[in-house]
Amino acid sequence: MAAGGGNLKGVAIITGDGIGGSLLFIQDAFTGYTNVRGRITGLTPGLHGFHIHSFGDTTNGCNSTGPHFNPLNKSHGAPSDWERHAGDLGNIVANQDGIAEVYVKDLQIPLSGPNSVLGRAVVVHADPDDLGRDATILASSSALSACSSAPNTALTEVMNLVKLLVMQVQELDAE
């Protein structure tokens, strides 16, 4: 946690293919939860998989970001599952105007320590995440990662890649 008890913050700026927005990550110094809030525009209406990937490197597109962030070597799952990748943040929902209001509260995406998500990629997928419920999708996509261009997988098309900026700022006013 932050020195002096302040909250830690990180920012992800969303850009690419008509999609834009920003996400603010705030880790509560007392509870350990990280809250992710923001808005993403330009999406197709409906559900979109939302994940933290292992690497913040987007120089080679989605191939550079690696698989879902998974420091504890667990299976793919839903955010509410005990057995899940730390980077499995479920789905976000874009309304009829293509706008997704994002709010996630999670204990497995800290902004400090050995399992920090700072410097990793945030990925919004074109398709919904199956939340670990469809073994056929997992079998075909897990070896290639969610950024693969393998045909016939629900996680093939990546709509957006962003980097969490390596920015840790102590909150000045303890709200």
C-alpha cells in the first residue's frame, strides 16, 4: 500500500479504431480493493470481455500483451469466482449508443506489490467473455491467448488495447 496510508492511482487511456475513453484505477489503502471507473465509447452495443493482460507492450498489437494476467496460475473464470485469473474482470456492457460505463471493484488487481497491474495492458474484446463456462472456447483460445487471431474463438477480435500508465500518485486528500 502507499506510504503514509494514501490511496494509489493509475490511469488507462483508451484509444484506437474509433474507440476512446479513460479508466481510473484507485487502490484503497485500508481495504486493499482497487476500484476501476470510467467510460469507453465507440463500442458495438452489448457485452464485451474486459481483462488485464500480462504485458503493457502493444508494439506488436495484441500479440505483445500476452495472456490474461495470471500470477497465481489459476483457471479462467468470472470475477466472482475463487478460481480465476487475476486479470479476469468479466464483461462490460455498451448501451445502444456504444457507451460503456465501467465500474469494477476487485481485490486481485492491486496497484502495488509483486502482483501489481501497473504497466500491464487493459483489453476490451469485441465479444463477450464466457467467464470460464464454455470449455470449447477455453480449449481453443487458452494456448493462443485472448489476443490471438485464431479463427472460431470468442476472444479473437480485440477492439482495443491500452496500457496502464506506470503512475502511482498518493491521494492528497484522504476521502
